[in-house]
Amino acid sequence: MRFHFPIIIIDEDFRSENASGFGIRALVKAIEGEGMEALGVTSYGDLSSFAQQQSRGSAFILSVDDEELTSDEAEETIAELRAFVQEIRFRNAEIPIFLYGETRTSRHIPNDVLRELHGFIHMFEDTPEFIARYVVREAKAYLDSLAPPFFRALVHYASDGSYSWHCPGHSGGVAFLKSPVGHMFHQFFGENMLRADVCNAVEELGQLLDHTGPIAASERNAARITHSDHLFFVTNGTSTSNKIVWNSTVAPGDIVVVDRNCHKSILHSIIMTGAIPVFLMPTRNNYGIIGPIPKSEFKWENIQKKIAKNPFIEDKNAMPRVLTITQSTYDGVLYNVEEIKEELDGKIDTLHFDEAWLPHAAFHDFYGDYHAIGKDRARCKESMVFSTQSTHKLLAGLSQASQILVQDSQTRKLDKDLFNEAYLMHTSTSPQYAIIASCDVAAAMMEEPGGTALVEESIQEAMEFRRAMRKVDEEWGADWWFKVWGPDDELAEEGMGEREDWMLKANERWHGFGNLAEGFNMLDPIKATIITPGLDVDGAFGDSGIPAGILTKYLAEHGIIVEKCGLYSFFIMFTIGITKGRWNTLVTELQQFKDDYDKNEPLWRVMPEFVAKHPRYERIGLADLCQQIHDVYKLHNVARLTTDMYLSEMEPAMRPTDAWSMMAHRKIERVSIDELEGRITAMLVTPYPPGIPLLIPGERFNKTIVDYLKFARTFNERFPGFETDVHGLVKEKEDGGVARYCVDCVAQPQP
């Protein structure tokens, strides 16, 4: 397959009718004669923006005239040349760079620039054809070095033209061409994706299930790049990665120590393995933002107290098999991993960090020890360290692309054969090869220096967004505007600032998490939670407010889809794919919302798609609707209710796996909300927002939780279209069309 990477030529005389212009155009013609594309420009304009084009080119040729190196402009010319080379090398250490001059030689170029060049071309000493072959040779060698092992093999296979007699049944996309709608599908996804969609019968691509061939080579390459001892690609998302880690080390009856703010896949793992959990309780503020687990919760003596208190743990002295921590939280709070390792090494068998939202941290020094596995990080003496990462969330993987990273301890090494038995339990025998290739490429993209540059650009863009939002706020003065959650006074005026700026310090009001330990937590600046007016961090409601659910529906109709939404907040991420255009558009749409709100524009005008689905809101003004929902939130004191609900005492009445078994055997009762208090749930109960499981199978409903569910019922009936979604809450229609809200609970013994 031919990839399109032109040789980029920068010469101010490129279009001029002089000797220099004729010479450079002759070189372009010769390069094209060698089968390579060439792109000529007269200047590079903004240096940083132009340097980003290194990802699209195969080489750079930069013209420097004699007079530029000998006149009064020589010093400025060298400075510009040095800046250009530095910008390119900041992102790409390998792309060839050539200087193209008249008579000046390398003695006129400083060493720090010269060492980064691949050649110095003299305009009239060799023929254009010879120079073209020289440049093209270097450009092709560079391109040949780019593809990592599996992606290279997949491209070769898809380009080979072999007939396939294996599954999938569309046979390289041919089946789609036999149907009109199939033709549409083929045109949409394209020939290459469909030819590359193969099964594990293709030996030259290796095997994901036993980690052989090019797949194994790519996993080793990714392990080197991520500074881990072992790495495994996973094509079913980090939900599956988590289950693989757990099934490799946890058996029925084992003690496990789990972050209560965990992903539901961890709770599924508890149920599937038959483990007995003890939970570490996180903090939470009244915005609904989940905070860190206090450092005191990680103290071994406090974990032992939790174990002693659990009625289902028979051997109170047994070593817990795994600790699982959400690193980072959904709003970007990170833990100092080295302090956790120091406290729990040797006391818990496996330290597992669910880093679904943090795969970027290993590639920039900004994150220090606030991620699980990194360059030159000390090994635990006894405990193994696992990190599960969603390549697709913040790196460049396709959806469901994930990876498992492992760091051996000083005394133990991973038994890969045993671990693979758990891997096989959760991995399809028909993996999607495009996802595997994206895991491979996403890792290769993070190779230094390119990966460091990508992460730094994400941080820089996040900082610029925060500065822009603060500038708008200052210009509005006493009028209302949105806030970006984070340290109030520590935002650097330029650049990305220092790690210290983002540390969570004890009792600072902006975070609302209370007396945190020094140096234990930091906020990842690329995670931005926007706070809407109407609620403060103490849980006090204002006279008016803008519920985030209304704002995010407004933004969706204007082409902006956010990651998640709370009562008075919504969340966005500055991934490596972010652009200035994207976040500037968000700022302008927030300005437009403010204008429409202040004018109380009718919903039929500003949210026509929503009104088409819910005509009852047609004649309501935007500000009026915000006020109606705000008043209901305020009346029910929902901010404190949800905070109290998540921080309330959760009583385990059964082992999670036993409660789930009752559901599997249909020994359950569908209980209405009004009768739930004291009943044992057989299901996960997960309110959205925030999407954090509230109860797990085997726990009892308390009064606070039931009060929240009653509020959700009232709110949903009054404001259709803005429903509070609660996974596990079943909505049934009774006679007369009245809705009945229920939860499946463990059946009570019959008298």
C-alpha cells in the first residue's frame, strides 16, 4: 500500500522566476520522477503550527540563501533555523531534515543545528536527479521505520491480494458489494478496513490469544515504550482488562480491598470471583465530584479493622489478594502511587491501579509518581503491580482498545502462562484486528520524543482553555459565568505551570474534600470539570441556577457532546486529539448559551430537536426552565442528599456472589421504592450522574438511598427528557398507565 507523505520544501523563492526558484522547482520535478510527492511552500508562518506538520511529511528541505548567512541578517537566520529544527525535533527525532543552499557550507552552521540534519544540499553542484534520489532514499528509509510490528504485518497482509477462505463471512468486504445497503457500508468504512478484518487463521499476523508472532512483538514493543515488564493488548475494553487481572489472582472467599469509587467492572469481578470486599471510602464534595480516598484509609491497621468488622470473612488474618484503586477518579484526582506501595507492599498480594483515564501520564515528567508504572520507578519488594489502561480514552486507540501493564516485584515475576489462562477466559477467539492494530500504533505514537510532545500539548491546551474561561469571567465582572473546577490562584499565566500548582492541599475550599494529606493527591489538569451557577461547594443553593442537564442538551444541539454531566457540572477531557478549534468553539457556545439564557429565549427556538421530542416545553423560556428545575433541586436539597447517600453506611447482608446467585435462580422480588428500606438488593444500583455504583448485590437499602430514589421518581415524572437515570431501577406500567419504580431484591423467606 502506498502512503502519502510528501517531502516538504520550504523556500521563499519557490514560486520566483529566478535561478533559485528554477533550481528548487527542478528538484521537485526530479523528486516526483522518483515516485514521491513533494509539497513546496514559501514560508512556515507560525513555527509551532508548522512543526506539527511533521506527522504528514517524509522529509523537510529548508532553503537558506548565501546572503541570509553572510549579511546583517545572519544571526537572525541562524536563530530561525535553530528554532525550526528544535520545534521539529521536539516532536520527531527521526524525520530527515536537509538544508538546501548555494555556496555556504557546514562551517557556517552551529553544531547544535548541524547534528540534527541529514544532509546539506548544494544547489548547482549535483544534478537535480541525483539529489532527488539521495533525498528520496532517506525519506523512504524513515517511512519504512515508522510502522510497529503488528500494524506492518497487517498492512502487508491486506495489500497482498490473497484470497481468504476463512471467516469473517464478508470475505474482505466482498459480501457487502452484493447488496445496496452493503455497498453503502463498504463505501463508508473502505476497502482497507474490510480487507484487514480477518480471523486468527492468518498465521503471518500471529495470535492474540497465545501472544505469538507480530502481535507478541508489538506487545513487547509497547512494554518497552510504557516502561513495564509485561504488556498485553485487550480488545474488549478496560472492563475486560480488569476482569482478567482479577481472575488471575482472586478465588472464591478471598479478601479484596476495593475503592468504593470503582468502575462497575470491578464490582462484576467481585461477583464473578466470589471475593469478599472491604471498601476504602472516598471523599465527596457537594458539587457531586468524587474526591480521593483519604490517606488514612490506606493505613494497614485501618484495613485490618475493616477486615475484622466484615461478618463474611472467616480467616481475619488472610492476606488480601488484590487492592484496586481508581487512578485517576473521573474528575482527574490522582494518588501518589509510591506512598501506597510503601504502605501496602507485602501486605496485599497484588496492587492494581485502574488507570482507564490515565494512560498518558507515563509519558511526561509532569505526572511524577502519580501513576502506577513509569521509567525508573522502584519495584515493590513483594507485591506485583498491575495497571489497566483504556488506550481509547486518552490515547489514539479505537473504541474498546485497552492494555494491561505489569511490573514484577523484586522477588516475584509474572508467570505468563498462568496469567494467560485468565486472559483466555475473557478474550474472544475472534478479536477485531483493527483494534489490535490501534493498540500497536497508539503505543508507537507515544515513543519519545513524540509522546512527550503530545501530552505536553494536551496540558498546554487545557491550560489555555482555563485561562480563556477565567478571562471571560473577569470581563463579565459581577455578571454570571461558568467556573472551571481547580486551584483558584495557582494557574500559570503562560505555559503549563508546575506540578505543585495542581496539588490538593488540606482544607482548601475549592475542592471541598477536607483535611487531605500533604503531597498525596494532585489534579490532572487535562480533566476539566465546568461548574454552572446555582450551587456552591458547601451545598448551598442560590436563588437561581443553571442545571447542567439543560446546558449539555443545549450544547448537544449545537454540535458539542460532553463526557459526563452532574447536577451543576459537566466534564470534558483534553486528550491528545484536542484542537484549539474545539475548545474555542466550546467557549463561544457557552457565550451563546449565556446570551440565550439572559434573553430567556423560547426552547422551540434554541433547542428545536429537544422540543420536537418533548412538545410540552415548546413555549417555555430557557431561563424559566432552568429556574423550574433549580427550584426542585433546591426544595429537595439534592446536592446534600446525593452526598449523604454516597457517604452513608452500606451494610453488607450477603456476599455479593450469593446475592447475584439469588437473581440467577430467580429467587428475587421486584420491590417498589416505598418498600425498599431494609431490603437486600440483588442488582447493582447505579445513579447517573455520576455513574458510580451506589449499592452492590448483597447490601441493604438505607433510608437516605430510598429518599434519593423517591426524589428521582418525582423528578422524572415532572421533567420528562431530563430524567435521572438509575441503573437497576425498573420502571413498570400499572393499570391506568401509572409508573411504578422497583428494584429486584433478594426474596424474603416465607413464614
